Amino acid sequence: MSLILSIETSTKPCSVAIHDNGKLVANKILNIDRSHSEYLLLLIDQLFSIIPYDKSDLSAIAISKGPGSYTGLRVGLSTAKGLCFGLDIPLISINTLKIMIEGVSAYNITNYLLCPMIDARRNEVYCMLVDDGSKIIESINAKIIDEDSFEEILNKRKIIFFGDGSHKCKEIIKSPNAIFLNDIIPNSLFMGKLALDKFQKREFEDLDFVPTYLKSPV
């Protein structure tokens, strides 16, 4: 058994989930702005109150490592590190954009490129571009969006944009090949398989690990 607690705090929602060998056992999500520091430990306690496991049964803890909110990432990681240290279990980190891709992949989308976007203020987003097999077309970066963004690719392929950063791009990117999905957020619900893969490969982080901020905090 590999019982993994996943923690996701990179954007406004705060979520936690338990997966057993990659299969969801239970999850909790709270969508209150700036709630991470106040409610994260409470969410974790509530999660364990509804499942037949204790924290001592955990095999590892997976954290969403960013990009995303500086404060949110810092709170999530410090909580995960504290639990890992206290329970003497490994820490796993998963890129936030890949978590979002995992969520959209559940829709069995084929023949489209996928572009998760996290709001980075003004016309800038944190994003990456992959095909329907998760092959990277454009690596993770902070991108300023204008009318020419993705133009060369959109002339040839359809791209599905999603995440809280995609909302403001809908009025800028006007190509008929641009498709926008609503209500796709980073969610610990989709971290199970990604965390299990890293656990089996023993791809663990040291406890001095820092998140992927991409930019210095403002």
C-alpha cells in the first residue's frame, strides 16, 4: 500500500486528498481567498476524520510546487515539510500546471493541444503547452499575452486553454482554434497518479526544497 496525502495551495482554492495506490480515498476543498494558513491543517484533520486511516499510515506527502501564489505555495510547502519531518516520510513535489493537465485529461480529449494558465497579474500568465499525450510543446514559463500569442500554432492546431489565467485571455486571443474551458482549477484530486509515479521511482525532495515561483514575489 502507498497511502499519499496530496496538498494543493497554489491558487485561491485550498485542497487536500488521500490516494491509496493512486486511487482516490477522499478529498476536501475550500475556496476562500487567503484561507490557506488558517484552514489547511483543519482540512487535513477533517480529511482523516472521514477515512479509516491515521497520519501514521501515510507513505509520503505530495505538494503542488508551483507556479502560483507565493504565499499559498509557501504555506502549503511549510505544512508538508512539517508533516514529513514529524512522520519521517518522503516529500514529493508536482508541478501545478501538470496537475491541471491531469484534470483535463480525464475528459479523454484527443487531437488538441492543452494550455493550462495560472493568473500572474495584468496580461501575464504562468503557462505551458502540451499535446494530448502530455508531450511538452512549450515549457513552463511566465508569458505576457497579446493578440499574437500562440498565433503560429493556432493557425495549424486547436488549443484548449484553461485555468484562472485563461479567463482574461479569452478577450485577447481571438483565433477560431482557441477553445476556453471554465472552472478548471489546480486540485489535489488529480495528484494521485502523478504522486504514485514519483513515489514508485523514489523521486523525492529534500526538506530544503523551495517551490517554483518563476518570478520574485511582489
